[in-house]
Amino acid sequence: MKPSHIEHIGIAVSNLEDAMSFYEKVLGLTCYNIEEIPDQKVRTAFFLVGQTKIELLESTDPEGPIGKFIAKKGEGIHHIAFSVEKIEEQLVHAMKQGITLIDCKPRKGAEGLDIAFLHPKATSGVLIEFCEKKR
């Protein structure tokens, strides 16, 4: 397995508009996409920095994954996403290496990507996401 690049860095925020303001006014970035993913109980905003995206994540439900994360740990970096090819094969490879998977098969994420997460207990405390853009 060799990811091609960091697809994005996911940052959990309490208020999407407030967080967007920092990235736009202080860093001079432009939000190019805001999207709600109802099954993940999250609204996202994306900014492009070079080849890497910053994904701001606002919970739409306190019981959703981002709502629970913020309640437990506060705002901050939630995950690092790597762009991979053949995501299903990468999940099998990770599992064979003894990595605990959160997602045993890919699901649809923001921007139409197929996504799957590895459990942070198996990755030195970092929530890792695999992303694949289907062609």
C-alpha cells in the first residue's frame, strides 16, 4: 500500500461559519464546497491548500460522531485522510497487518468519495481515513 497524497485533514468545529471565517479572513483561503452528509450527521466545508484539502466538520446532531468527538475532546483535528487506489484491497491489507477497522467496507463520503476509517487505537491514536475517487 502506498497512498498517493494526503487527501484532506478533517477538523471538528462547533460552528462551521465561525470556523470558516478564520480560514477565509486570516488565511485568505476560499471555501469551494459546503455539503451536508445526513447519514454521518455532519456538515462540511472544504478549502484547498496546494494539493491538500482542509475539511471543517460541524455536527448536525450531538449524538453523531463529530458531536461526540467535540463533547469528549473539544474542537480540533479529527482525522487525516489519505488518497488510495483500490480502497477495498487497502482495507484487507490493513486488516491482515492487524489493524482494527471501523469500516470493513467503503461508504460514501463528502465530494462523492468512497471512504473508510481505521480505528485510532491501532494507529497510535490518530483516526485515519482512506479515500478513493471513483473514476
